Amino acid sequence: MSTSSYKKGDPYSHSASLPDKMTVFQECLQQFNASPVNAKKCRQLLSQLLRLIYSGESFPSQESTTLFFSISKLFQHKDVSLRQLVYLTIKELSSTSQDILMVTSSIMKDIQSGDLIYKPNAIRTLSKVLDPTTVSASERLFKNSLVDKNPIISSAALVSSYNLLPIAKDVVKRFTNETSETIDSYKKFPSDQFQLHEYYGSSTTNLPSTTFMYQYHALGLVYELRNHDKMSLKKLITSLTDHQALKNSLAVIQLIRFIHKILIDDESLIGQLFPILLSFLKHKSDSVELESCKVIISLQHLVNKYEFANVINCLQKLLNVPRTATRFAAIRLVNKISIKHPKEILTVNEELENLINDPNRSISTLAITTLLKTIGSGTIESESSIGGESVDRLINKMTSLMDEITEDFKIVIIEAIENLAIKFQSKHKKLVKFLTDLLRDDGSLELKTSIIDTLFDLIKFLKNDESKQLILMNLCEFIEDCEYTELSIRILHLLGDEGPKTSNPSYYIRHIYNRLVLENSIVRSSAVISLSKFAIICGGDVKTNIEILLNRCLNDIDDEVRDRATLSLKFIKNNEKRLIINESKFDLNILENKLIHYLNDESNFESKFDINEVPLLTMEELNSKEIENKLNNLDKNDDVEIESNHKSHQIEESNEISNELLKQQEFSSELSSIPEFSGYGKLSKSTLKPIYLTDKENEFVVTVNKHYFMESDDAKLVLQFNITNTLNHLILQNVSLICQPDNSLYEEDFILSIDELKPQETGIVYVVFNMPNIDDIELFNNFNNTLSYVNREIIDDNGNIDESDEGWSDEYPIEDLEILPGDFIHPIYNSNFTEIFDQLSFEQSTVVNLPGVKSLDNAVTHFKDLFNMMPLEGSQDLDSDANSHILKLFGKDIWNNKVAIQVRLALTGGKVAAKLSIKSDSDNVAKFIVESI
Amino acid sequence: MGQTFSFTNIFGKLFYTQKEIRILILGLDGAGKTTILYRLQMGEVVTTKPTIGFNVETLKYKNLTLNIWDLGGQTSIRPYWRCYYSNTAAVIFVVDSTDKDRIDIASKELHLMLKEEELLDSALLVFANKQDQPGALTAAEVSQALNLTELKDRSWSIVASSAIKGEGLTEGLDWLMDVIKDEQL
């Protein structure tokens, strides 16, 4: 959102009504330096100053410092309200002004012996003023405030300690005992707390004696202090839940989040921690119940169906409460479940139907989108009449609702329909009708764009030709009366691509020709291009007819239209198909990257930019990427919100997916810059996501990427080990790896080791193997890995090591690394699995039992990851109570052979058995995959 | 009319204690500035920590309102003294009489400070502090070390003091009040 639009929406930031910055500045200097100080006047000025700052104004460092020093002079006045404002202002100025440490002593004195009213302000400001050199002087003060009986002071100290963590972790660590003590303590407001405040005045009788908010603050701090120790964190959780120490619901919510974090790191703890989560489902606070539901939902794969029903019951209850916010949160969670497990929530359908008429439109919209999914799932395998009816009913309801709701909600519903249609392709017909009806109604460009986007996607991903035609014909109708030039152009382009492949191209030609007669020049010129595509693809009569039409365009009044017509006619005459129709596109991410690279250094300009370095993507590959992104977005939608560090991690991950090729390109240029690898030819494939060979919180964290160079005769495997030294007192020297392959066809070639790895540094060790090629079948291998290094201890604060001590060498075993079939395969999308499966000539099949895999869900993930192929026809989603499932995977190996695998899964007695049929263009590939299992 | 007007004006200056008198306490770190401030304000000895920044207290002394600023003496804080010079009626400069090694530095800081334009009209009172300790220089010796006799056009005085015992402080302050009252009339 742009700044200007933000300001428009915010009634408090009308710049017109803000006081003038310079006037306020001058007046502040004048009043604050006056003697005696006029407290009332100064309070007003400080308020104006704060208002300026809060609405986004800032002062340059020098002015800010001047202000700061003049404000510091107000410490001579005893007025408590003035002092509070002084603290607020100093806190705001602390980031821009210099020398803020000048008020340290004055603040510390206030904390020690000042008035209760501004003591918390003083504590909070102190944390902004302190720097690493002065923080130790305040240690005692903080400890006393932490254990203060007044909860407000204690909270201020807790929050301030939290803020001090980045600058003085060591000092704050010494507060651990005081902080833990605070969680368990009972602190209540002093009886006169509110009487001091004019706002509460006489009505002090009904006020709570404590809110336990300090528990929330203390818990946050304790967590930061123990974050790196999983055991002690676990102990904290169990001890806090054992005797139900937490009375504050925010604190409980925080605790639930910590449980979530621990479980993400170590799923095996679910047995111990699940009962705790379960107990929170019956809490008196809605928020706690919701948070607990949310965590269990995100860990659904670890929970069995019977236990999961508790969550559904809880949500069912929450859907009926009168509090709108709670209902909204609950239905969001229900919606989240519905994305992957629509069957689980069939029990709440009745509630959902009621919520369609909820006065809150956000709730009713979510209710509809959720219902769309549950009904879809109910009918996916059997087109029962009941299911069909309910879809009709729902669409009717939506149609009536559509008149009442705002466009934003319409767009949400349209998106839901798209997702639904992609996941459950059998349902598209009614949905297409719904969309096209909506398209005919009045609407803004934004709304129409989202409908058009959805229809475009459906054309791309639906396999049914009939429905494609239906959409195309509706689009033709739409452009007959379309007021938005940009939409007309997009549709014309699409018609040019898809129209010629249909059974009745002349229908579309007529509509396109109408554009040539009726529309503005921009639309006319794109109609020319569109028509020429029909000519070149259909040939025959169509070609001659279009040539006649285009000849007429040669007299058009607009240059562009004439130019395009002339050009197209020439191409059609010479049958230059390639010049009219794009069969492949450049990868835009990489193109951009390369161009930036090229433009950054003028010395590059001596040679021409080499467009051949940018890989071409065929339409097929492009579609695969698009649908993959779509499905991923669908799944990731809700996970993103979890927690800060987790969040960044996940965003990284989703970026990784969208930039897969970019990443590959990065590896490729990184590797080609290393002289030792220069003769290896083109990098065939890398595994993009680093594989962890240690725990993420170990002393040394090792991840690995595999790079395959398969194009030259002697294939090479380069293992890139990324090693991070997390120890603060050790420098590692001669860091290397010992990799023992099981397969004798792998021979170690050489190792590029790291000379020195300082604390908190990450270095890369490359280990290079000669590897067998595809003809050898026995491609697979297991590497047994050990890290070897020389320890050198750091003896002073500057990170120097004792030169006389030679250190000692050590070895550190890390996990094994496997070569997997997925390393050689790219996922590819295709809308019709069965057809392609039948076409492929070489077949192999095998049956395996999967030890350790206990559910079909896990088995699907297992195979998807193992083969790195794309599940087609929605076969990655399965019913939670099914005992068998068919997974359809499709991909392309690095030798450009298509590979399709059909996996029949069966669950018996808690064990999963799988029968795989592998088909491919090449016998070798099929064999090597069988071999791998 | 005019006569009455100017009369109240003079009258106000004389008897109204409304106008606060701003006094700075300066000196090297560890000289005893904070101890002197609180000895004056509360009449007792408090335990102090090195002042990071300043302490400010208001006290009534002989019907006058004094606004006393005690600025930290550490090397890192001295540069900021000048931010508090304006409108200062008097400077109390505190010297640790036992710290012979650093008395030259004290002298340098003192003269540097007195050169500031904003302090041209301020009176100067020097406390030769820590007289209770053995080996303390006398007031005369301190005066010589600080080159006080060189000061022209300024009311100044040096008083031997012990903040711990409370000796010399009132004498010094009395002198200061007299000078300030004179100057304000």
C-alpha cells in the first residue's frame, strides 16, 4: 500500500491539521529552557511534539539532539504529568538523537525514589537510553523492579529487559531467577492505583485487583533466555501446566505457541505435549481455545482422527458464540482445515449454513468458501444427486448474496471458486456458469480482472475440451460488450492461442473480426495478431479468408494496426509459423538477473549480451511452474502467520519454489567460478533445498547440496557442505569431510577444504566424486559422513588464538547422505495423467512395504519427496479415513525422458504397502527407479 | 503611574523568591559533587554511584529558590556540560583536594569552562573538598594550583569543605547568596 493511500484512510493523520514542525521546535526550545519552567505550557508543547512524531514526522539528528537536551532540563520540575510526557518524548527521540545517556542518572533516581505514577515510564525509557557500557550500572535497579510487588512496575521492568536483550544479553541473563519468580508470584495493584488516575476517579470498586499481565511479559522473557535449551524449555512448559500457574490468557496463548515451536523442531514430543494442548480446549477464554485449536490443526498429521474430533467439537461450540471476533477466528480455522481435510468438518456443515446469513460479511464469505470445499469433497468420487443438489443450492445462495456484498468479498469468493475448480475438476461446469454470469453483471475493472484471471487459469488447467470451449465462447460474448481495453486485449491474446485448436475456429474468428470493425486502435492491433495466429495454425480456407480480412486492415487509419497487418500478412504468406507463435519463453527471473549483472559492470559492454545463457521454458514447463505455485500457495496460505522466525523461514521457502531456476542458476555460476570445476561442463541439476545433516542447534550445523554434472563422459558429483561454527570460543582450522560411499562406483576425486572457520561463520567444503552414469543403473548410494577439523581455542575478546598452542584435531560424526531418484527428476505438470501414462513405452513395476510410515498421508509425502515429481489430478489429497489410495506422479528426468509413476497405496494393520508402476521413455530410467526402492 | 510600576518591579526582584536561581556543580569525577548536592538538599550523606548524566534538585535556601544541577564529571560526560550553561547564576566547582595527580586537569577544565560566553556573568565558588582525609591540600594550595588569582572580572571564592562531615558547605553557599543578591540588585 502506498503512503498516500495509507494517509487517506487514517483520519488521524490529516497533515493539514498537524502543527507546524518548525514552530513547535522553536517554541519547545524557548519554553523548555525558560526559568522558571511553566509546566502546563511545556506539557502542551510536548503533546504537540509527540503528535508530530506519532504521525510520522522525524527530526534530523542534530535538531533531535538539541531537543533532547532542552527536554532534559525539564527534569528540574516535579510535576508528575510533565515527567510522564518527558519520558514518552525521550523514548521517541532516543533513536534519532545523540548523547541520550545524559539522562541516565536522572532516570535511575526516579526509578529508585520517584513517584509511582511515572516509575513505569522511567523504567521503559531507561531501556532505550542504556548502552552496553552503562547497562551494568542499572542491573540492581532492574532486579528490584522485576520483583516489585506492583504488577505495573514489574511488567515495565520485564518488557524493558526484553528490549535490552539485543544490547546486553549477558546482563539480562542474570535476571533469569527474578523472572521465573515473577511468573509464579501473585501481584496485585495497590489499592490507590486507580484513584491516582482522574479517568477512573470514584468508580474504583469494580476494577480488577490484578490482571496477571506480568505473567505474559515474564513468560516472553524467560523464553528468550532459555530459547536455546530445549530441555529446560520443556521443563518450563510442564511445570507451568502442572499446577496451572498461568492465570493470564495471553500468557497461556504464548505458552501454547512455545509448545508449537518445540513440536515443529521435534515432532516426537507430541505424545507428551498433546494432552496439554487438549486440556486448553476447555479453557474459559475463547482466545486460548482458538490458539490451541490452531496449533493442533497445524500439526494435524501427528494427531489421530479420534483425538482431532476434540478440535472440531471445540470449534463447533465457538462458531455459535455471540462474540463476532471469536466466530470469525473460529470459521477461519474451520476454513483452514477444509483446505486439506474437508471431510473432517462435515459435522459443522449445519453451523456453516447458518453462518451464511451472519450479519458480518467476512464471516458469511468464509462460511460459503468453506462450504464450497466440504460439498466438493462429499461428491468427489461419486456424483451423487445429493451432492449435486447442494452445490446448486450453494450457488443459488451465493448468487443471491452476490448482490449484497462488496466487491472485495466477491473477489474472495471468486478466488475460492478457482481453487475449488483446480482441486476438484469434476465440479467446474456449474462454477464456470456462475463465473460467466457474474462477468455479465456490472462490476469494476478489479472484479472483472479477477474473474477473467480465474477463467484463464481454468482454461489452462482443465483437461476437458468441452469446458474450455464453453469458457472461450463466453469470453467471446464478453468482449462484444467490454468497456475495458486491457481485458479485451488479454482475451484476444488468449483466443489467438486457444481458438485455433478448437473444433469451430470460425466462430471465434467472427468475434475477433468484429473487434477490427468496432473497437479502438489498441484492441484492433491485438485482434490483427490474434487473427494471424488462426491463419497460421488452421491453414486451408481459414488462411485464405483471414488474408482477405487482414488486407482490409492495410487501410486502417492507425499506424500500428497497418504495420501489424502488413507484417502478419508477410509471415502468413511465407508460412513463418515460428515468428507468429511463441512456443517457448525466456525464464524472466533469470533474464532479469543476468541483465542486471550485465549492466552493473561497464566492462561487460565490450562483448554482447548472450541471450543463450538464459534458459528457454516451453509452455509445458511454464504451466507446471504456475500450477505448482498455485497449489503451494493454497497449502501455505495459512501457515505463513505462525511466528516471526518461523515465518521468515517459510517465506524463504516459498520464494525458493518460485525461484527454483534462479537458484539453480546461482549455484551454476557459483560453481563455475571455482577453477577446479571448470572442465565439468554444464551443471545438470542441483538439489535446491539444503539437507540438514545435523540438528539445527548443534555446535556445528552442517547442510549439504548435491550438484550433478552429467553431461560430460565422466560424470561428477559435487557435494557442497555448508558448515556453520556456532561455538563462540573455538576457531576451526583445516575443516574437511570424510565421506565413505557404499557404492564402489563412486570414487572420491578431491576435496576443497576450509582453512579457517571463525565463530558464527559459515564456510563451504566441496567434496567431488566420480560417479557412474545412467547406463550403470546402480546410481544410488549412501554416504557415511564425518566432519574433521583442528580446534583452536580463543583466548581473548578480540577472537585471537594462542599461537603457541597447536590445538587438537577432532572428528564429529554427522548424518548419512543418500543419492535419491528425486535428484535426477524435475516435477512437470500435465492435465491428463492417464493419457500420458498410456503413451509411455517402458514399464517396470514393484511392490514395497514402507516400514516406519504409519499413514497414507505420510506415504504420499514420502513418495512425492523421494521422486521429486508432481502429483497430478489432485492425487496428493486423500480422505482421512480411506484405506487405499492412488497417487499419480509425473516428471521429467535430467536426460529429458518423461517419467510417470502410479503408486497404489494400501493401509493394513497400521502398515503401508505400495505397488508402483513406473513408465518412462527410457527403459534405463524405469529400471533405475525400481532399483532405488 | 509610571512610578508605581517601576517600584513593583524593583520590589519584586527584592522580595519575590519566585525567580529561581540556577547553579551548576561541576568538577572532575569522584570530587564529591553528588554528595554535596544531597548534603545540601537533605542534610545527610547518601551513597552515590558515578553520575551518568546529571542530577537536578530544587531547594529553598534563605528564602531563595535554588535550582542546583549536578553534572557528571567523567571524561565522557564533560563535553556536555556546555549544554547546561545558559542562565546560570553561579558555578560551584568541586575539587578533590587529595587528588594531587589530577589537579592540573581540574585547573584546565575550570579555565576552559570559564571562557564560555554564557558563563561570563556567573559567580564562581570553589570547594576544596575532602578536607576530612589525610594528605588533603589546603584551600590556599588548591587555589594556587588552580590559578584562581588570575581570574579577573569575576566574583569568586574558595572554601575548604568536607561533604561527609558537612563542613564548609554553608559558608560557601552563604557567600554565594550574598554575591547573587548583590548582582541581582
